[in-house]
Amino acid sequence: MSFVVTGATGALGRLVIEELLRRTTPGEIVALARDRTKAAGLAARGVEIKTADYSRPETLQGAFAAGDRVLFISGNEAGQRLTQHRTVIDAAREAGVGLLAYTSVLGGPTATFSIAEEHLATEQALLASGVPYCLLRNGWYHENYTGALAGTLRTGAVVGSADGGRVATAARRDYAEAAAVVLTGSGHENTVYELSGDTSWTMAEYAAEVSRQTGRRIVYRDLPPEQYVALLVEAGVAALGAQLVADADTGIARGELSATPGELSRLIGRPTTPVAEAIAEALKGLEGPHGLPS
């Protein structure tokens, strides 16, 4: 039996493997990656690397073994994910894995924004497969926002279509730790976890916190979704991606990502990382020899 992480070279996957390395030996960990060269650092630490591509079913044959406990990180190709995800589920069922934990979306069937559709369909396929499952319904990451801080400081604004809706974010490493807890723990079979930060905030509150920490005037500019899409496309985001981001913001405006059930903090045994801490960490990453970007 091994602890298997799909998408292991992605931002979440790497953090999960770091958490697993704290809990078990490298020889018990298997990292699945499309590009083995990107996993060279993990291989050097004793983690087994297997090539696996959701779009190439033949690469998933032999990726799993009987009894494996697998973290199935959702794909990132919108519109293609359900087909890809069914391929992973089929391979897991044929191998007889002991647990397939899937990173879904907060709210599951109650989420009405477009990104949730493929997640919900995947959940249904997983439940129908008969494979022992755990649904990790992740909320949004702090990094969804702090990753754009350079632009926020340059323009003096946080921009979106979330209106006054609240969003209960947590750090990516918080979700990674929860996934590692589920993989290495017991009693998580056939369970659903609604995972989110301990507190929620509005975009205006986020802008105010950036202002407080930088001493600059940062505001929140709320735009109609079509204008937000146009702005994202102008900034280089693909049209479909821009539409999904703006549509998710309208879900935030409806309160669909604001839930704070506390399940994430209970799983990891500590409070989730505050967004203020994530902002501070991201700002440190932006600091150069002459201070923050102007």
C-alpha cells in the first residue's frame, strides 16, 4: 500500500507531498506527474515517480495498486475535466484502491457557479463507481488573491464582480495538510468534508487589509461580470478562464463560498491561516532591493 498523489508537481500536489514526508517515509509515497523531469527533486528525496496523464488512459494503467490511498487532485482543463476524471476513477476502481480522495469544491451540489459543474459530475461518477471515497470540498485559496498583489499595488485596486459577498479562504498549505491527514489517517472512507477558512471576508475588507499593511490607498472596484471578463482578457487571461473567474465571483456575491463550518481546522488540528498572514507573506515575496513595486 502506498500514498499516491496525482498532479504531484502542481502547487497543491507538492505541498501535499511535503506534508506526507512529515508523516511517513519517502518509500511509501508515489507521485504521479505528466512530466517526470518536473518531479526530479521529489525522486532525489526517495519518492517514487510514475508518469500519468489524465488525457492518456494508457498511462494510468499500473499507476495505482490494490489498497493504495490516493489523493486525486482535479484537473485544470475546463471543459475536459469530466472525461479525464472518469479515466482516473476507472483506473482506481480496476486497481482496487483503498481510498480515493477527490479535491472538489465547497458546497458541492449547492454551488451554482460554472466551475462547480464538472466537480459535481465527478462526485457523482465517483460515488457510482463503488470505490471507497472521500470528498474534499475545498473552498478558495488565499493565493487566488495574494498571487495578484503586484498588480493590485500597481493599479491601487482589487477588481472583481463579487459585490459585497464574503469568501472564506484558507492557505493552500492548509488544504494540503488536510489532504495528508486524510490519506494517512483512518475513518475517512465514504465521507464528505466541507473545507474552508475559519473566517470570511469581503473584497473591500481585503483591499483595506492590503492598504493597512502597505500604507497605500487600495480600493475595491466592483464591475459587472461582462466588464470584468473583458478586463481579464485584456490582461492575457483566456476567454473561457476569464468567464469562469467572473462567474465564480457572482457565486461569491450570492454567498456560495462564505461557509465556515470549521471542518478544515478540525482536520488539521489548528486554526486556518488568516488572510492577513497570507498578505504579509506575499508582500515579503514582492520586496526587492528598493522595496515593494510602485
